[in-house]
Amino acid sequence: MYEDLLNHIEKYIRLNDAERQLLVSVMRYEKVPKKGFLLKSGKVCSSRFFVLSGCLRQYIIKENEVEQIIQFGLPGWWICDHHSFENNQPSEYCVQATEVSEVAILDAAIQEDLFSKIPSLERYFRLIFQRAYDASLTRIGLEYCMSGEERYHQFAKNFPDFVQRVPQYMLASFLGLTPEFISIIRAKKGK
Amino acid sequence: MYEDLLNHIEKYIRLNDAERQLLVSVMRYEKVPKKGFLLKSGKVCSSRFFVLSGCLRQYIIKENEVEQIIQFGLPGWWICDHHSFENNQPSEYCVQATEVSEVAILDAAIQEDLFSKIPSLERYFRLIFQRAYDASLTRIGLEYCMSGEERYHQFAKNFPDFVQRVPQYMLASFLGLTPEFISIIRAKKGK
DNA sequence: TGAATTTCTTAAAGTAGTTCAATTTTTTGC
DNA sequence: GCAAAAAATTGAACTACTTTAAGAAATTCA
């Protein structure tokens, strides 16, 4: 059930049998229906979600009620509002499944105990967050260096299957564009 | 000399005297003149820089030779190209001092040894990167939710002293705007 | 101190992307 | 399998921001 999670972790650190077993015993499994919520804004984000299958989206709601997607969570990715999680404060984010999804859940309540029993998990998450932070800075750079149209093309080139997988308006939101503009881009290319 | 660094670390983890001493003994100190470089693109980023005083800027160079600033490093902030650092690969970034600055340097060559001797440093960096990642996602969200003008006003409100501290064209680059446009915004407000 | 360089401002013309509104296409659920 | 809902497209009017260019102000350093 947690095969993919264990494999992911063991790409970064080594676990012995006891540790593997402990980890599996404290994780929770959840199957989320399409449009099901794992986090709603105003609530505390009391869990980290590791995506086993499906796809999540993390978004905030702008003043005008419009949803701004911050990131997608595909299998092998952790999704969490870290600030809310660590400080037990209400979150600004919503996390919703864009399709039927399965997640492995690590609850805040048990995190510290788990880390103290498997200290190398600190290293695992250090490496995970370091990578994610790095990717996030790269993204900021690209955002400012490329036009909206270029961003779309690059994304479509890098993740051709994913572009098919989520509705176009979600992709538009994620890329900071309007669905109408993506339509225009696509019409251009079709010609 | 490394007071601020130790204080920073001890906000997140506890160090004993031996650990403090070890840490201090392996850090390097460097004073960087205004416009001095700590990293140039094409080179491997073989150090993490903790800003003790002054201010750094991290930027990439776009096709058109224009510099795009990704982030500033103020005292208490770590600056590094994590990907280059961990994988020993050439960096895309430049890191330059915008004013006379002092940094504490942690070299890649000694990181693993240091972490094995002070394992709680993994936790320290896990927490640091978690925070930085979180901040970076928040920034992406704001970028898409606010107009350029709003972004400038919010930034100027949150960091009034910093706006005075760096040339306006650097601020413009960081905010993804042109210096001309910031001039217009300021002229408006002046009225 | 004063000449050279860097930074900031102003204004006019141009453009990438938005907004709005109406229509078509695709997907969903009973 | 069909009605209803959700998503995508089209086009016209609009706007936030850029580009270019030239002059003014501020900063640097010999």
C-alpha cells in the first residue's frame, strides 16, 4: 500500500526493517473522490499528504472569489501548508483532488515522535524541501523571464500528458493566464 | 564573529558547547566588497552563504543579457544554489553583494561530515528550507493575485527601509517590473 | 571639487494579455 | 442515452505594463 512512499524515502535515506514497519504503522491511507477536499481554507492543515495516485491541486481564493492554483500534487509529491502545519494556525489554502486520488497521510500530532524514533527522516525532509524550494525559485525565475505564451508552450512540452489530464482552466490558473488566452494560443498552433 | 549565526540556529535547535565550537571552527568568514561576487553562473556553487551583514542579490541572466533578480539575501538569510551545491553541477545563478557585506560560509566539502557530527543540523536546515519553500509558494501566489502596482505597494509597505537600500532598478527586476513603471507608480503617489 | 558614470524620470507609442458576452463543445449523472 | 451542467472557443473592446529615447538628478571616485 505504501510501496511508493517507501521507495521514495529510500531514494534519499536508508531505512531498516523496524523503521519501515514503524513508518507504515503510523501513516494513514485515504482514498479521495474527484473534487474531494483534503484541506479547506480557515482550517488548520494538520497533515502532510503524500500523493500515491491521482492528482491534487493547492489553491487560494482571491478577493474576487476566483481560485488561484499554486501547485499541483502528482504521485511522489508531498502537499502541505507547512506554516499552518507547524504552527497550528488556520490555512489560507484549499487542497482538492482533481481526480480520484490516493494519499498517504502523516499527521502533525505524531510527526515529532516519529522523527525522534527515525531521526534520518529529518534528513529526508531536509532534502525534499531543499529540492522543492529550489524548484520553486526556478519557477519564479521562469515566470519573470518568459511571456505567458512561452510559459504555456514550455509547460506543454515538459508535461504533455499532464496538459490532457486537468481541465484547461486549471492549467490557465496555475500558469497565471486566462482560459481564453490559452484558447488563443492553441488556435494559433493549430494553424 | 558568528554570534548571529549561532543565535539563528539556536532558535530552531539546541547546541551544546562542543557543537557550537565545532561549528564555529568549520565556518569560513568573508567580507565582500560592494559588487563583489560570491557565485558566478557557469561555476559550481560549492558553498552556502549565511548573510551576517549587508545585502546579497541572486539573479539569472536572461537571453537578452538582462539580469533577473530572484531574491535578495538580508542578514539572517541563507543564499545558495541548492541544486548546484548538492549535485556539484554548474549554476545558472550569480550571487553578488549590493553593498559591503559579511558572510559566514559553509562549504559543500565539509557539509556531510558536519551533519554527521551534529545531526540536529539536519533538523535546522529542514526547518529553514521548509520555511523558505513556504515563503516562496506564498510569493508565487501573491504574484498571480496582485497587479504589478499592488505588488510594489505591498512590498514598499512591508519593507520600507529596504526600498531605500537598493537601487530602484534592482527592486524593479525583483518585482518583475520595469524601472520606468516604478517611476510612474511613485509619481502617482507623490501627487 | 568637478567630470564621468550610474540611476531615475518623463512622455509617447506599442503590445501582451484581460474582460465581457455569446456560442459551441464536452462531460456528467440519472 | 439524454438532459443538464461544465468547460472551451471566438471576437471585440480595453488596460496594465513595456519599449524607446532623451533629459535630469544623483552618486562615484580621481
